[in-house]
Amino acid sequence: MANLTRYDPFGDLDDLFKGFTLRPVQFEQQVRVPQIKMDLKENDGAYVVRADIPGVKKEDIKVNVDGNVVSISAEVKQEKEEKEGERVIRSERYRGEVSRSFSLGQDVDEGAAQAKYADSVLELTLPKKSGARQNKIVVR
């Protein structure tokens, strides 16, 4: 009986590339653009939003409420400078804007809303508008 062997048409290519090593290209550390990450909680009278916005001054944060739609935006400014002695070897700057919008289940009372920013966390207390319609469906 004859011995059967499996033929690999690309098997010879392994010998062709032997000795070559491929390394992924590494770029120098790039400036990271922060993203707005958030937690949203609801109680009977209000929504509470905690949004992480690192490296931003509170003057550069804007919050807009339109009915039940909330928009958070912030201007991001980052600068990095490397020196050797008195010579500047490299200087990098980034300027941009990050934003996040979401809708809530009920309209917000904009006049009673509160915002506080400390330790890179924006905390919004968004009271529900009294008398706002709620879309509830009764299951029978």
C-alpha cells in the first residue's frame, strides 16, 4: 500500500521567509483624546449623571438641556514639552472638543438643574419636570 502525504502548496514559502522577523511599527506615545464616560441613575424626582471628563477645566465644560435631551461638551487642551537642558527637543499640542448627548425618559426642569465639577467628575442633578407626560403602557 502506498503512503499518502498531505501536500501544502505554501509550505515552501516558510523556508523563503526564514530569518526575517516582522515587528509591529511602534509610534511614539501619541496624545490621547479623552472620552466622556458616564453613569446615569434615576430616582423618583430626578436623574443623576456622573461624567468623567479628565484634564478639562470647569470653564471649558458646557451642558445643554432641551426637554429630555442632555448634551455635554468640553474643550480639551493638552500640551507636552520635552527639554534637554535649555533646548526644546519636542513640543506637542492638541486642541479639540469632546461631546456626548443622550435622551432621558422624562423632560428635565432646566431651572432647578444643578452641575458640580470636582476631581475630573461632572455631576449633574436633573430634576424631572412635574406634570410631564409619561409614556407607560399597561400590560393586560
